Amino acid sequence: MKFGIHTGLWLARWTDDIKPAIRTAAELGFDGVEISLLGMTDEKAAALGRVIADHGLEVTCSDGLSTAHDITSADADVWAAGVAYLHWAVETTAKLGSRGLAGVLFAPWGQFDPARKSERLARSARALAAVHDRLDGEGVTLGLEALNRFETDLLNTAEEACALARAAGSDRVGVLLDTFHLNIEEKDMAQAIAASADTLVHFHVSDNDRGVPGSGHVPWAQVQDGLAAANYDGWITAEMFVIAGNPASADLNIWRDIEPEATRAAEASLAFMKATFG
């Protein structure tokens, strides 16, 4: 296993300087950092790639689609813009030195249209298939994230995420599972994770309140059993949002401080991940 930390833990805005978070992650002993492509530019990506390498860290990336880049859209121009954006995101991921890009890459976050779910999924699968050659050329793998019902209507369970990944028909498209969302949507987390074995490419951890893993009531024994059954040996990345009162937290409905301080939360998370998955 490799243990990572999402730099969003320390950011008030997605456009904030990420370098201090990279330095802190290295000092705490993480194997790598996860960086959001929200607010990213080509120049910033090239510079950050060098900073990450200089700190001896590896990197994974995350991202989400906007409504202007909706690959579930029936509007051909919007759909094409979404495919073009995915091509850019894959190239930028590689520029940062990462081989993994995960997140809400199948539809815009917070969008709901359940009456047209099947046709939206079909368009999403077609778009993801269209990015295969770019993924293969850059050596990048996508992870489609199963989200809870309050954030999307398309992929709520691990089974739904796996079905879309398989429908894309690309060995470069898999799934990202996250304990925060699994804890809401799955009746049996171990079974859900184990059944994703052929598509599981990335894994996020936080507890039920998006805080330090191990501090709440997520059934971690089920998580351990599921990952063992799936023979998963990739990234375990803590993705926490714990400080209220800034724009990035407001996007995710963090209305109160979940943890008293971000760096202490990161330190506690790494200790828990090593003890639980190491």
C-alpha cells in the first residue's frame, strides 16, 4: 500500500498555493499527495510537478466536470467540450507526474436527472471510451468515483460505478471508492469493495463526518476485509474536508469544524492508515 493525502485538506480555495501542503505532507511522512485539477493551469502543473519530485513524493490527481463539460449532455457541442476537457485533464495529470486521475469524471457534480439516467450513462460511457487512446498514450488510468445520493443520481454504489467503467470498454477506466460515500450507500462495505476487484484503481478514506479515519463509526473491519478480498495494493488516500468557513468547504457543506486543525488531522490519519492497512 501507498499512503497519500489530498491537499484540499489545507486549501481555502482550489486556486490557493499548494506548495506549503506538499511540504507538510512530505514532513509528515506520506508517500504522496493528491492534487485537484480545479484551478490548475499548464504552467502551474509543470511547476508543481517539479516541487513534488523535489520533496520525494509521488502524486495522484482528482477532478470534476463542470456543466460546460457535461459528457452526459444531449447537446453535441457540450458533450464534445467535455471530451476535450477530459483530454486536457489526462495530459495535465501526466504533466504533474501522476499516473492516476480520479473523481467525478462521469458527469457534473450535483446534477440530477433520474428520468434520463440510462441515456446519460450511455453518453458518459461513449465519452470515456473516446479518451482511451489519450489515456493509453500518457499512461494514465481514470477512476470513476461512486458518490452518495446527495451529490449525484448516476453512480451511488460501487456496483453502478463498476458498470459504467466496464461499459467504457477501456482497461484504462476503473473506479474510485471512498469510505465516506460507501458508508452512506452500501449495506455491506466488504462485499461492495470485493465485488469491485477487477475495476478498483484508487481508494479514499475518511470517517463518516469526512474527518480523521478511525475517529467515527465507519466499519473499518469491513473495509479491511473488502480490500483484502479484492487483492487491492494501490493508493490509500485520506480525503478530508474538516475546516468550515472557506469556499472549498462550503462547496461540500462543511458548516462546522470537523477537526480542530488540518495538519493534526493529517498526522492522525497517517497513523491510522499505517496501523490499519500497513
